[in-house]
Amino acid sequence: MRLRLVLLAGIVVSGIAPAAGGARELRVCADPNNLPFSNAQREGFENKIVALVADELAASPRYLWWPQRRGFVRNTLKAGLCDVVPGVPSNLELLRTTEPYYRSSYVFVSRIGGPSVASLDDPTLRDLRVGVQLIGDDGANSPPADALARRGIVKNVRGYPVYGNYGKPRPGAAIVDAVVAGDVDVAVVWGPTAGYFAQQASRQLRLTPVSPQFDGPQMPMAFDISMGVRKEDQALRDEIDSAIEHRRAAIDAILAGYSVPRLDRTPVSHRSQ
């Protein structure tokens, strides 16, 4: 296995591996069950954006499917099994990242006619049932969960694992479904997840960007999102940057189609129909 990994890493020169017959392949690391971002059927918006980038590079995307859990980058990209990871924070130090192709934030999700919350400092949060996303199998906190805890808002908070029940086809939907069902009054959800599942919800939902965007210098609530490659793959990063710029309008259309709340473009409607 060790020799195989060395050989796989060794064929990468510009970061794009040659396929049979000399065609180019863009080897992509992605989660097979993580809508709205990606799935094995290539139905996520990151799958669609990768397809645009690959087409611009005259390459075919080839996926390595791996659940996005702890060790994801180490076991995939850094092991030489793939060359690019879509949908990573632009300041992720593990990788060399492209220019961002969108910026989003955590949002408050609530029912139309229910409580309207826009700020982490809203005193009504102390009296509401609040859903938050928990990151990782160990229940590590997301930035909003930490921000609420720092304000002493704990007993009325209910956690939902960000990856949900992986045996279901839409595991990330649980926290938005909880708002629809009335299990919580408001939830704080990463924007793309909230926008996508709110669009599919059986009742209208209100999505409001969390403020402040920075809850102290070490606690951002908004993030620029890029693609990431290995640190040494500058040539591939530059190629992908160029592809993103050339396909910017098409990428914007894909993000709008998935109701991704954006801070860098005119917002789309986030109310479900």
C-alpha cells in the first residue's frame, strides 16, 4: 500500500493526472453523501462547479469518495489519492487555496410568523429553543455554538451533528427539519445547508445572516470559500483560479440555483415555495 501511494503521488506533475489514452483527469476528493455540497450521484453544487472547472481545463473529473470526517485531507489529498478539494475555507492553512468563488455565513433559520432573530446578542435567544450544528463525531462546537455558550445560552440549546444520520440520503437536513417541525424555534445553520433545505421545506422559512460577522477576532461567522490543492501544487491552483474566473457567471448561476445565501453577490430569495 505504501508503494502504491508513492507511485500515485509520483505521477502528479501539474496536479492533473494522465488517464488512459493521454486524456487529462482532475482527481477530486469529495464526500459521497453530503448534499447540498456533493454526493456520489454528482448532484451537489460543488459537483456542478467541479464539472465546469474540469471542462475549462480540458480534463475529466474523477472522484475519490471519502466521508468528510476528521483526517479527511490527510487520508485523501495528502496521501496523493486526489488533487483538489472543493468547498474549503479560503484561509485553510493545510492547503494552497484558490481565490474564493463565494462568501457565505451562518444564518438564523425560523418559521414565517415565528420569532425573528438577527443577532447573537438578541435577548430573545435566552427564551427560545435554539438549534445549533455540532461538528465532528465528538460533538465539537461550531462557531455559533461557542458564541452562544460564551453568552451563557446553553440550557435551551439543542445540538444537531453537522453530518447527521449518514445512513439517510439527506443527512444534513435534520436541523432545518427541526425548525419546520417546531422542535426548535430558531436554528443557527451554515448558509448553504440552510438555503438548500429551506428551499425544499414544506413551509416557508426565514433565513437571516448572523450578526456580528465576527464575534471577536477569533470567531468568524462568515467565510470565503475556495478550492484547495496541495501546498506544492501552485501550477494547478493557478489553472483552477483561471478556470473559476472564466466560468464566474455560470458558477454564480449554480449557487443561485441551490439557494446559497451570499455576502458577495445580490442575495437570492431564501423562502421555500
